[in-house]
Amino acid sequence: MNLVWGLLIVVVADAIAIGAMLLVRRRAPEGSFFSDGDRASGVFGVLATCFAIFAGFVIFLAFTTYDQSLAGADAEALLVRQQYETAQFLPAKARGRLGGELVCYARSVVREEWPDMEAGVRSNTFNPWTLPLFRTIRTVDAKTSAEQTAFGKWLDQTSDREQARRDRIHGAAGITPTSLWIVLVLTAIVLFAYMLFFADSGEMARSQAMLIGSATTVVVVTVLAIYALSNPYRPGLGHIRPTAMERTLDILNQARTALHDRTPIPCDQNGQAT
């Protein structure tokens, strides 16, 4: 959620709420529409508590998935780097090719998959370089103990990388179910409507504006926070960026230079096969 848009939504919501309160206040009796203010306040406290508990549950659910997506992105980037290191212990015929395909994998994540996730699209397919990596590792004939150990380690790291990728893309299309959004918004509307019955012609207009404006701000900010956590890749404040994988790309390029690896990389800068 963009910060400017978030502030604009809060201001508009407050303006609508305050305008509605002042409009109702014109015809409200002195002392509000409730004859027993204490009892009405008690009911409002129950409603507000229910909203707070439900919103807290949804925030916990959204934050858990946000954290899982962030951890998955970091773990995937680390595993790509570790697999490049493991590839150096495999036969010379395969190590250069595997290294180049890992670079293409990382480029594809940063420049192909990430824009889709920012648009709210969750991929249901493998990374396009998963199959080439599998085909290459299948041709490896590990003979020495070091090569055999590296071969087994590569397979384990591949499984871990796929799990990390699954965690990364899990939150791409939003994780808060529509049913929870309906309950959350409906509860917020009920709170807003109930507060209008506290309109009091005997109170100053500024007091009435503060009464409903502060409550509306808290409710709207809570809903916006849930939306932001539920869509961790959408551009805006606190969204997840491919920083870890970009760092891995830089490290792989430095490693190729240090190892004098001149094997052609089989893709362009966007990860598309050449």
C-alpha cells in the first residue's frame, strides 16, 4: 500500500465519517439517541472488542504469511549461492554449465517472476530453469567420493530450494480469504453506524468530530495494515523486494570472475534462454 494513497484513504474516510456525524447531529436530541448512555457505551465496548480481537487474528495470519514469504525469498537466494559452491566439486564438464544455469535461475526470479508477484500473480509452474538444471545434473557421472558427496548434496539443496520458492510465492496473490474480508468490513460498518447514534446536539461539533474521527482512523488504519500484510509484494510501504536474490547474482558474478569461469551463460539479462 502506497503511503500517499493510505493517507488519502484515511483522510477521505474521516471526512465521510465526520460529515455523517455532523449531519445526524442536527436532528439528534440532546444527550444522544440513547436514553441510557452507560448501557449503550457497554454495548459499543463489546462491539469494539469483537472487532479488535477479530482484526488481531487476521493481522497475525497475514503477518505470519508475510514473514514466511520473506524468509522463503532469503532462503531461496542463499540456496542458489550454496548450489553454485556445491557445483564446483562436480565433474568439470558439468560445473560450468550448472553455474551458468543457476545465474539464469536467479535472473529469472528477479526480472520475470518478481514483476508478476508485484502484480498479484502467483505462478503455479516451476521456474523455467528448473528443468535445464535437472537435465544437466542427470548427466553427471560422479566417480570420486568428493563428487558423489557433492552430487547428493546438490539433490538435497534442490529440494530445499523448491520448498523455499513455494514459501516465497505463497503470498503473491494475497492470503486473506474473501470471507474474512467480508466479516472485517461488515464489522467496521456496524461500528461506524453504531457511533452515529452517539450524535448529541448538546455537544460541541468539534467534540463530535473527534469522537467519530478518531475511531474511524483506528479502524481504517487497521484494515489498511491487514491489506498491506496480505499483499507483501504489491509496491508500497514495507513491500518485499528481490534484494537477497540480487545480492546472490552479484556474488555469483564475482565468483565466476574469481574462478576464471568463462562458460557462456545460456540466457539474457532477463533470464530468457538464448
